Amino acid sequence: MTAMNVMLTGGLAGLLGAAGILTIISAVRRRRPTLMARLEPYVHRQSTTSGLLTAPAGLASDGRTVVGLLMSSTAGALNLGRLLDSLGSSAESVRRRLIRSGSPLSLDQFRLQQVLWSTTALLVVLATGGLAALVRTVNVPALIVLSVMATVAGAAARDWWLSRAVAKRLSRIEAQLPDVVELLALAVGAGQGPVAAIERVVALGRGDLIDELGTTLTDIRSGTVLSTALDRMERRVGSIHVTRLCEAIVVALERGTPLADVLRSQATDVREAARQDLMEEGGRREIAQMVPVVFLVLPVTVVFALFPGLLVLRLGV
């Protein structure tokens, strides 16, 4: 190993060691109990939420697990949320997408996962550079640039993965929507009210849309008005079809329109929209299929057609 490689390896080792020591010191300092933590065992706190919304026994009082609390405190200790806001999406956008993806993670936990993804990408680049330094001279400025790019790419990759999870869950909800709406129409047509119909569908079905209806049913049982609960559901899901369904139900209840007919019409509209989306997707795929035909199959065909003639002309000459 050359002197430059030795200096590079020593510098990277010192940087990682210093980062680890600072993380440990920060975690130890944050473990000191605050004044509120010392007074909390002697203060009786009255719950302001319904008993139906009480967290399970395995969760903390604010609905997070012990691991989640540790992750949140570590993320707060690192204080990287503002930096990640400048590199990627805003905190409000992340919270909205976390809700729409059905993830139990909080904002701090997601930011810590971004830090972990960035750290992993950085370590991979540094390890690759260290292995390359064993066999050849490494360009240190290029390695530094690659390390910075890998760090940013790691955080951006976690953000992209969250957006992908939101899109996949939204597609599953829209695929389940016609069947669920028809079940609601059958229950309402049998004489049940809208809340009872939702309760029956939640008890019988399963899926992402059923989970959202279950959350809506929990809101209704805790005292929330049906229209408000449906408004919360459409904001959580973020689908135009779910928004139309919720608005149609609210308008039908306010005007006294037969709810079963409204639900059947909504199911028909959703199926028609799904058919149109499928036709549009088929058109896009058809255009995409022309790319290999034009740039691969057609040139090979032209070569096979012209090569014998060119060869004969060359031999004749």
C-alpha cells in the first residue's frame, strides 16, 4: 500500500470512529430524565380519547413501541430532519404519504430510516474504495464525490420507496372499490343503515380498503359524525374515486336520495373508470412495444436483407 492509501484508510477509520463516539455521547446525554419525566409518575393524567382508540398493551402511551421511541429519540439527537427536508420532500408530504401507505412509522422513524439507508450507501462506497485501494491507486477527490452522491442517493431511495408503496396501496384500494361498494349497496338494499352496512362489510371482508372502512367505523363509534368520518377517510386515502364515493354518500344522506341506487351507480362508474384506465395502459404499452421493433428488429431485418446483395456486389467488383 502506498502512503496515500494508508492516509486514506486512516482518515476514513478516524471519521467513522468519531461519528460513532459522538452518537454514543449524544445518546447518553439524552437519557438524562427531564423535569417532566421526573414529575410524570406523581401526576394523574386524564385520557381525552375514547376507550375504543386505546393503544394495545405492547405499545407505549403515545402509540409507539419501545423501539420506535428509541428511534425517535435517536433521530432527534442527530437533528437531521431539517437537512433531509432540504434534500427531499417536506415533513408534511412525508406524513401524508406515511398515512396513505398504511405505515405505522412516524416522521422521526422515517427520517432515521433515511439516515440508515444513506449510511449504508456511504459504507458500501467506502468499502469499495478501500478494497480498490489494495490493488491500485484510488482517486481521493472522486471517492469523496461518490460518497456524497451515495449519501444523497440513499435518502432519496428511501423517499422513492415510500412513494412507490403509496402508489401500490392506492392501486389495490381502487381495485377493491367496486366490489366493496356493491357489498354496501346490497347491505343497504336489504334494509340496513349506512353505519350497519359498513360494519357488516368490515366484518366480512379484508384488504386495504376494508382497513380504511374499519378506521372510519372506529371514528363513528367514538362519536364522530358519519360525514366527518367519511371526509377523514377520503383525505387519508387520496383517491379521486374514494372521494366521489364519500361525497355521493354524504349528499344522498342529506337530500334523502335512495342510498342503494347511489352506491350501485358509484360501483358502475368505478368499473367504467377502471376499464378506461386499462385501455389507456394498453395504449401506452403498445407504444412502448414499438421501441424494440424500431430500434432492434427492424435494423436486423434490414441488415439480413441487404447484406447478401452488398456481398455479391463486392465480390463482383
